[in-house]
Amino acid sequence: MRRPGGKLDVLKARGVLGGGRAIIPRIETASTPGAQQAARKARVLTGYRPTGPLHVGHWFGNIQNMLRLQEEHDAFFFIADWHMLTTDYDRTELLPERVRDLVLDWLAAGIDPDKATIYRQSDVPEVAEMTLLLGMITPLGWLERVPTYKERLRDMAERDVANYGLLGYPVLQTVDITIVKGELVPVGEDQVAHLEISREIVRRFNRLYGGVLVEPQPLLSEAPMIPGSDGRKMSKSLDNSIGVRDGEEQIRAKVHSFITDPRKIRRGDPGRPEICAIFALHRQFSPDILESTEANCRSGALGCVECKRNLADRIVERYRPFRERRAELETAPDVVDDILAAGRAKVRPIVEGTIEAVRDAMHLG
């Protein structure tokens, strides 16, 4: 548990914990002040599978949203280690280090344990019991039609992942949300359908047993598509990503490997920035030179090598504070255990209340 005056407080005082805006500027929302004030009372839940280091796609797709959510909502962020088993069931020896790394990455990015509840899925054993119970009322056809299941089978064809856990992950996802009474779940517009099955399961449970579970609502969030080195969406599984923990030379080498406009063979050839992965990243990292980069690419005045070098310079500098904070956090060996223990203690009474209500509603004693 957290100790007064301990390492966590020292790190907070030195600015190593919290202070996410020192790394990422505030993200303005379109909500009115009144709506924001009302939303602050809502509990938002999101989770991460500990499948490896954070990359640039995660940063713009999730981390920035999490920094905003911890300011505006009752934020619950969990490490979904049981979800990792759906595809990495044969790599469990990696779990302890991956969980630790993910928590440290969150902290270095500015996730503040004083503002958000951070906990590990497997520290809440009631999740497994409730998943069994909700699984009993979930039609098989609902699970088979979820697009993510077929997408995972296609994208991971080299691995045997056609298992019960992957098929049933929407039930586990539903429990993750409802067991802590999550009201809002951040999703992109293309993910609303993935949350809808959770809402259907909740509605079916409540019809059968009474209005016990909170029906979660989607919290639409903007997440730009960040391309990887091959032009597809940046992903660890596709080996096309730039890690936010990568060193300077790694970043430069990875940026250099990105494909660009195939018609732009040499400097002087006119380019098409709208189809170039490097220019898509410039949109996120280089607002100061974005217009000139676009104009000079189209005219041929800017070669791809120089364009990549400009981008690499900005990526290196963007994540320098993150890497420095991450290195300092590494010097506090108990920080992850302390934060997960505090998160477990906070969610326990909520979880116990939910599972007791579910058991009573189902007449299970």
C-alpha cells in the first residue's frame, strides 16, 4: 500500500509523477462548460492489454485521451492481463515485466495515480466469476458476429488463436466495465459496434434478473489513424511501429525505413503528401513546418531523405521528456506495486457490491 512520505510522494514532489501537460498540451474538447461539469461525475473505464511497449499509434490513439479523461471524469484505467491471454496464452512468462512496463509507461506519459484509479484485471478475481455468469446468458451467435474475432484470426493467421477466450472476449469486456460500474467507455466511431454487444448483454441480464447492471454508454473520442512503416495502421503485431521508448538512433532508423510516395523516386520529383505515411506523421509532430513541407514536397524541392530527417528530429525531441521521466521511474523499484495495491484497494468495495448484487439477482446465495 502507499506509504506517506514514501517514494511515490518523493516522485510527485519532483514532478516525475503526474504533470502530463509538460509532455502533451491540453486537448480541447467541443463540449460546453456545463456538459463538461456534468460529465465529471461520470465514471469512465478503459484498459490496455500488456502486449509490449507503447508506440506512437498508442500515444495519439489512447494516451492523449487518457490524459484528458483523468482531468474530466472519475477515471478507471486497468491493465487487461487476462485479455492478453486470448492471443499470448503461450507467453505468460512475459506478463510480469509487461505489466510493470505498461504502468511505468503510463506514469511517464503523465497518468496521475492521484487522479485516476490504476489497477490490474487479475487482481479482481470476481471478474472471472461474473464472466462465467454472464457467459451463461450470452447467445453464441452474438459472439460469432463480432468483427474483431474474425479480424484477429485473419491478422494472426500464423498463430493458433481460434480459442474460447478470444471468441468470448466480449463477455469479459462487459464484466470489466460493469463490475466497477463504468458508465462511459471511450471509443472511436469505428468501435461503437464493439461496445454494442456489451450493452446488449447488460440489457439481457437486466431483463432476466432486474435492473442490476449499469448499461455503459460510448464516449466518442477522436483518434487519428497513425500509419506504420509499411503504410498500414501502426501495430506491434505488424512490426511497423515506432516505440515511444525507442532511443534516438532507433527512431531515426525506423523513420528512414518508412515507405513514401512510390512516384517520388528522387529529389526534384513532385510528391503527393496526401498518400505519404511520413507526411501523415508530420501532421502530428511538425505543425511548425507542415505547410512548407507540403508545398515543397509537391513541388519537388524537398527530398524524401530530408523530409524523414525533419520528422525524426521532432519525434526524438517530442519523447525526450517521456524517456527522461521513464528512466527516473525505473529507480523506484516499488512504485508499480504500490500503485497497483492502491488501485486494488479502491476497486474492491465497488466490485464486491456488484458481484453481491449479481448473485442475489440470480438467486445464487
